[in-house]
Amino acid sequence: MSMDNKISRRDALKRMGAAVVSGAVASSGLLSLASCEAKKSKRIIFYFTGTGNSLYIARQLAEENTELLSIPQMVKQGKYEFEADEIGIVYPIYGHMPPNMVRRFIQKANLKADYLFAVLTYGNRKCNAVEIWDEVSRQAGKRFDYIGTIIMVDNWLPNFDMNEQMKIDKHIPENLQKITADINGGQHWHEPVTEEERQQHQGFMQRSGLDPEVGFLIKSEKSFTVTDACIDCGICTYVCPRGNYELTSRGAKMSGDCEFCFACIQNCPQKAIQFRKSEDGSFPDGTEKNPNARYRNEHISLMDLKLANNQKL
Ligand SMILES: Cc1cc2nc3c(=O)[nH]c(=O)nc-3n(C[C@H](O)[C@H](O)[C@H](O)COP(=O)(O)O)c2cc1C
Ligand code: SF4
Ligand code: SF4
């Protein structure tokens, strides 16, 4: 044995001690458990989506220990009791308000968590959407610690051409990075709202005649019609979060209360679903910017939307 390999008895005992301690910790699993538990808190993220933007954002906010839950599926299964360290919700704003199903869900759900956050997706003008959610959720007995918004493609077909919308750079990665850092850092913050934005929302409510306690909830048979281009593919029957569509011997037919999420009209491969013109010109009057342009978020597949919204299976 060369002198280089010699170690003192004291050093040898020290090394043995270290090996014994680390061996004991490793075999008991204490080390791995301690380090995992330090960083892994359980997060639940609920989402509602018509064209995939909100599902995409929900996925981006998901961490290793996150459960992503579709609100239409929770409603279908009658599940309203949830517990986690952090609970979030991601939804598209409709007239600056939450979709009707999201509103009803938050009113009914019992959410036990130390931190509640909401991220609202929108396309052009958010107005006072943050304050509206704060009020709706407070009335439901919940106080959200964080409420922020993120601008995406605007899927509101009456005013926007989807082909044009998809060309606009809305700086989604940069905006998402800030929101992710805020939420992971447990920020308590509500995005500020201006007086002008509150006024704009009031103007919209007067023009639209929508009930502020309900938001968008319109009869689907009054809003849409199916043309002869329908090939009975059944996609509309799966992507509707209200289960409003049926296939009949004369093509697809819809009836029932409608969220106006546009999952059906945007995802019909034949563009066979069209807006029905309102007889008295009342809102929404049935006009649309470009009936030949349709949209689904580029990161979200048709199967993702079916799994999120399907009410039939
Ligand atoms: C019925 C309806 C109303 C909408 N109202 C607004 C609005 O008031 N302001 C806005 O900026 N975007 C509005 N949008 C656009 C959506 O909020 C936006 O495109 C959202 O990201 C769509 O999310 P999703 O793909 O998850 O369905 C509306 C869309 C629909 C279908
Ligand atoms: S998605 Fe379009 S083509 Fe397919 S069944 Fe529905 S209306 Fe017909
Ligand atoms: S009928 Fe169309 S717009 Fe209405 S809830 Fe169903 S998928 Fe959404």
C-alpha cells in the first residue's frame, strides 16, 4: 500500500460514520421524502375552455403535483368538494364576465386551500373582469389571493377574423412567465382596474342587455343553424360543454341553454354551423366577421377539447 492511499484512523472513522448515516437515511427514505415534501405542494387547477386558450394556460401553470380538472366534467360528475395547498381557476372572459358554468361552479364548490388564484384569458378588452371575478367569488364565500389576466387570440367571431387574430403577436410567453412567477411565489395581488374600464363595461352591459347575474346564457337553437354541408361527423356533439347537440337523420341539431363558448362553431370541420340572424336585431345579431375562418389554440388538439367538454359519455 503506497503512502498516498493511507488515511488516518480518525479520517477512516469519520468516513465510516458519514457512510453509516447516509446509508440509514437513504434506506429509510428520509432524505428523499424530506427534499420532496419541501418543494411539492398539491395544486388543483380548474379550467373552462371553448377553443383551448384557457386549457393551454392551465397546462402551463401546472406543476409536477398538479391536478388539472375540467369544470364541465366536475359539473357532469356532480363533484364540488376539493382540498389542496393551492387551488387555481382559468377561464375565458365573456363580456368581461365568467362563463355561466364557471359562475355556477364557484357558487356551489367547497374549495379548501391556503392559496386561491385565478387567471382570466381574454382577446382584446378585459375591462373590469378582475373586479367582476372578485365580486362573484366573494359572494360565493371565496376570497381569491391572486387574480390576473392574459391576452390571447380573440375567438369572438362576430367582431374578429380568426385568420387576422392568429397573425397578431400578443406576447403570450412573456406574459405567462410573469404570471407563473407570481403564482409560484405565492403573490397576493389583483390586477388593477381603471375607472374608464368600469365605464366601458357598463356601456357594454347597456348595449347587450345581458343580465349581470347570469352573463352569457342564450338558447343555442336561437343562435346557431346547421347547413347542408354537415357530414354527421359528430364533433359538435362531443365538444359542447352543455351537451346541446344530437345527430339526427337530417344532420346535427342543437337545443338548450348555451354558454356561447363557440366550441361547436369553431371546431366544425365543414364550417356547417353558422350564426342565425336575430329577427329583431337584438344582441348578438348573428353577423360575423369571416364565416370561413375558424380557430382552435395551436397547442390543443380536438381530442383535448372532447375530453374537456364531452357530456355524452
Ligand atoms: C361569448 C364570448 C365573449 C367574449 N367576450 C370577450 C370580452 O369581453 N373581452 C375580450 O377581450 N375577449 C372576449 N372574448 C374572447 C375570449 O375571452 C378569448 O378569446 C379567450 O381566450 C377564449 O378562451 P378559450 O379558448 O379557452 O375558450 C369573448 C369570447 C366569447 C366566445
Ligand atoms: S361538427 Fe359540423 S359537420 Fe360535424 S356533425 Fe356537427 S355540424 Fe355536422
Ligand atoms: S352550443 Fe356551441 S356555443 Fe353553445 S355551449 Fe354548446 S358548444 Fe358552446
